[in-house]
Amino acid sequence: MDKVLYSSTRDSSKKVQASQAILQGLSEDGGLFVPDHIPVLDKSLRELSEMGYQEIAYEVMKLFLTDFTKEELEDCIQKAYDSKFDTKLIAPLKEAEGTYYLELFHGATIAFKDMALSILPHLMITSAKKNNAKEQIVILTATSGDTGKAALAGFAGVEGTKIIVFYPKNGVSPIQEKQMVTQKGDNAFVVGIHGNFDDAQTGVKQLFADKNLEAQMKESGLRFSSANSINIGRLVPQVVYYVYAYAKLLKEGKVADGEEINVVVPTGNFGNILAAFYAKNMGVPIAKLICASNENKVLYDFFRTGSYDRNREFVLTSSPSMDILISSNLERLIYRIAGNDAKKNSEFMTSLSQNGSYAISQEMKAQLEDFYGNYASEQETADRIKELYEKTGYVIDTHTAVASAVYRKYKEETGDTRQTVIASTASPFKFTRSVMNAVDSKFDSMTDFELVDELSKIAKVTVPNAIEEIRTAPVLHDTVCDKSEMKATVEKILGL
């Protein structure tokens, strides 16, 4: 099989195997690992249409993770995509108003991050064994609510790992906090800090860079690693569900073999839509990649002008996973359209960190023709939830509503009527207050769990297990520290 090697977006001279890239997470030069080429599917779309999610996952991932054996990869896939998901389909397609919503929220924490974070721990442990890494892996992460819980659920109980999650004590929703502090698993630790998400993230970065701490950990047989979206082990599993979506449409006769579809993705850190771009380059017939932003519309401006500029007001919206002004994964696309020129890419990234902006050339911008960017305001997002529910009875979350509103703008602007898949990235039960207020303001006085029951009633959907189990679950994590005490807290947890 065609070997795929990985190099940094900031230095393409050093090549590593997939397992080394997964284990390291981020390149030492601060760049992201990218494949030296995007492999092409070696099974026909027709053959793929007869397969289930796990089989398609193997067919896609074997092409990227070429130093994994068949047994290793199949073992990781079987452990990841099992009864943790509340449907055997793993990622069902729901039709509403003639558009297909790819529901990526049927995993343990009811958000799309489960799709990759269910398999990342298994890929990481396998990678450690393959590279004779003897140390126990300590996953250290800061969260604004979602990634932390998905990482906790993924790594809890996984042998050879520990996970420590820091979150802002008063900066997440009640349901998000309850999801984290009730997490079971002897290897899982959750810490609230007095401070905001930026304080948590800055503290975690300082711990990663602390050479004394690294030496202490080495002596104790421990090493830090990361579970955030810049790890190539998070990106590759996301490519799978776009291949799967097309295969399902083909099987159900919704598209002809080879007929192009459009894909709409609510976008923050750019990983999810980059995965769709990789799927297109593997041979999935995707025409337009429609990039939907909320009021933090830095990507919309980039696709229109070719200039990326984070020097703007940061807006807190009802779709918080997209409240991002530095879309880390965009660097992988910039590197590619710069002709895989690491030096050129480094110059853009240096400009971004020093000046908060960079502008690409016209030649580079011409390579972005497959992308279309637009954004939805808070009002447009709420209106879309209400309208779709009233017309069809289907209830979507705030992030999916951003994508749905942007798709409508795209259709009005272009008249393009191709079959379209919208990535539905979170369950409406994760953002009940915003969703229910959009449907009808009369729900405003209810408690969070009263809203959950009301949503279940109006949407005619059973309350997800992820919500049911936290309703009465005991609090298992009550550690709270000041942002200046994060290092001491980690040392205490690890017994250093």
C-alpha cells in the first residue's frame, strides 16, 4: 500500500510515521503535522455503500495511518465505535426540507467531538506501543466546555493514560459543568480554576513548556500529550463521516454514482471542514465546501478577501464552539495552497502571531474556489431553529442552525440546487436554553432540566443518556484552584 508520511507545516524536511505524529501531537517547531499527500480511496463508492460505519472507517483510516497493522487499526475502531453510540448507524442522516443533516452527536457526550475523541485514546496507546514509549501518557487540556468532557469520556478507564482537565469555574454552562464533575474513572481528574478560559489555556501551555516539570515527570515515568484538534489523530477520523454520508446517500438512491453533493460545516477551528476537504481530495464527489461562521466571522472575511485578521472584537454567541478568532487548522490548508512551502507558511504564521493578520496572494486565493464562506447573526440563528421546527418538527442546535442559515444564503446567492449534507455538530439537548428560547420565549423561566424534558416533548426525541446520567449523578470532582496554583495541583494529582 502507498506509504503516507507526515511533516510539519513549518519544516517539511523531517518526515515521521503516522504513529509518531499522533504521539507527539504538535511538531516541536510549533507547526501541525500534515500528510505528504492525500491518498485516494482504493474501494469504489458503490463498494463503500454496502459497508457499515466501522468498515468505512477502516477503509479510510488505513490509507492515512499506514504504519498501523490491519489488526491494530481494526481493534482501535471496534473499541471506539461501539455501544457508546446510541445508534448502530453511528452518524445517521436526517432529511428536513430536502436537505440531509448528518447527525454527529450520537456519542457519549452528544457533540461531534466524540467522533474523533472516541478513537484517539486507542490510536495513542497503540502509537506508544509501536514506538516503545514506556512512559504513562498524561493528557493535559483546558476546556471551554465541550472538548474537556469528550476527552474525559474518551480517556476515562483507558490503561496507560491519565487525563487532567482544567475549566473556568464560572465560565461553562450548568449542564457542561455537571457533565465534567460527574465523570467516572480512576485516571480522570477535573479541576475548576478561578479565572476564564484564556487563563486555563495559558496555564496549560505553560505546564507543557515547563522543563523542570518535564524532568520530574520523566523520573516518574510520565509524559504529557494533548487531545486537542491539532492532533492528526483527531483529524483523520473526521474524514470518515463525509465518506460515510456519501456512501449512505448512494445506497438509498438519493444520489447517482459520481453525482456531486455540497457539504456545509459550522466552522470554528477549521478541523471539521478541512476533513471534508480531505474527503473530496480522496475522491468523494463534493462540489462546494460551504464554511459557516457565527458573528466571529474571521473565516467569512478570509474567504471573501484573502486576508485573515483576528484584530476585532470577540463576540460571545449562542454557538460557543465557534467563538474562535484563530482557526488553528486553517494552517494546514494555507500550507497546501502555498505549494507545500513550509517557509512561506511560517512567514504567514509569524505575521499572525506578531500582527494578528496575514494576506495571501491572488494565486493562492484562486485555489480556494471550492470553498464558499458566509455567516449568520444571532437573530438569524434563532430564527432558523424556530422556522425549521415549525415547518418540519425537527429541532437543531445553535451551531447546526448557523450552518442551515448560511446554506440558505448560499442557495439564494447561487441558485445551486445540488443535494446537500449539513454537518449537525451537537445535540440540541446540549444547548437547551438557547434552543428553547428560539422556539418560544415562554420557556425562559424554566430550570435547565425542566427545559430538557420540554425539548424531549416538543421534538419527540428521547432525552439522551448523556443528559439522563448527569441528572442525579454524584459530584466526583470538586477540586478548585487559583490560576497560579495549576502547577502545584498537577504535581499533587501525579504524586510528584
